[in-house]
Amino acid sequence: MLPWSAAIDTPAGTPVRRTARPRPLRPGWRLPVPLSPGGIIALTAVAALVLAVGVPLALRAFGASEGTVTTPFLSYVPPPGWSAAPADADAAMGAPSLTGVVHGPGYACDGEQHLRGFAAAALLPTDASAGPADRGERVARWFADTAYAAPDGTPPEVAIAPPRPVRVAGPDGPVDGTVTEATVRAPGGRGGCAATGGTVLALAAPVDGGAAVLLVAGDVEGGPAQPATPDRAALDTVLAGARLGPP
């Protein structure tokens, strides 16, 4: 299901099981350090989003000043200890982008690399039938389905809460936005390496050119004791501090 195709006829807040995972990703789209399924994975940053949203997306460079991630349409402050992801040197200029990508603490287990958290921003097109709230909901669902699938393709259970209204700071004052929350129950990976639960949050608000979406996700349980799973309050703080507009 594409993040902005026809609405899924499933009541909000109910588990959703997928019967198929996205098509295999082309190796050329992988990030420099491929991270395995069964937890938040860096390879979802570009290629899987291309498959999910149906438009070309690419990692872009972004600015950072005193911990603030800045993009042309949105800025945010990631949790302490999170770091910028490497930019894709082959990023296509002029395409809608997944930008401002930040990784939470990582760990290696049983020959696989995992992340405890992930954040990124995107400027997505809207139309008369699907506004920012729709875009945010679909991106949250896509990320939950993709990032928490098991290595053998077993899909996670994903419950999507109804979007809640929020006010988002902007250059001309606060604007109305929404936050969509996905609660994920993931199949456990081998050796207890992978996360078995996660939270995915998507802030969406209107801007010139479409909808600004800020995606923030973190493991909730499963995997090793260290690094610890992100504190939920830290994820909420990222969204609360987001600001629309150019830096």
C-alpha cells in the first residue's frame, strides 16, 4: 500500500497484519552500513521509501548547528547521543527528499547491525483528497511495517492511533498539524538480537510545496540491555521542538 494511495479500510487503533513485505532493495541504494531487519534499520532511509510512496526520494545533505538539524522546510533537535547519517553521494538533485536523517545508538549482535532510533524529515506532495495528516499517517504505517519486519519476511503487528491535533511553530506563527502514532509488535529475531516492539511518530503540517513530515521512531523492548531503548519522552520532545520553515 502506497503511503498516499487509497485509504486502507481498517479501523484506527486495531492491529494490522501484512502478508507481503516490500520488494528487495537494490544494493546501490543501501547506505554505507547496511542494517538488518528486526529493529530500526538504516536501509529504509531511502530505497524502501521509494517503493512505498511511489516518488523518487534521496538522502540530502542538511545543516546542523548546536544539535539542531535544519532542512529547507523544517528543523528539529534530535535526542542527545543521536548522530547524523552519512549522506548518499548519488542523491538525485531536484527530487522530493528524505532529509535530515539521524540515527539513534547502534549495536552489533550475531553479525547484524541494529539501530535503537531513527529520525528524518520529508517534504511530500498533497492534493485535494489527501492532506498533511494523510501523508503523516501513511509514512508512519510504512516505516513501522518496513523497519520491524523479521529477516524471514514475517510482518509486524501495527496499530495506528487516530491523528491527534497539535500546533507547530512556523515563521509566521503556529500552524495546525497532526501527530500520528504507530505501536509495533515485532516478531523476535534470532538470538534475541532484534527489538520486539517499537513506537513510530509522524508529525505532519502544511508548508509551501505540500506537507512537511517529521518521522521519529524508537525501539520499546527487545534486543540487548545496552544501548537502552529511547525514552518515550525524548521522542515527544523532538516533535514538540520542531519548527517549520527555512532556518
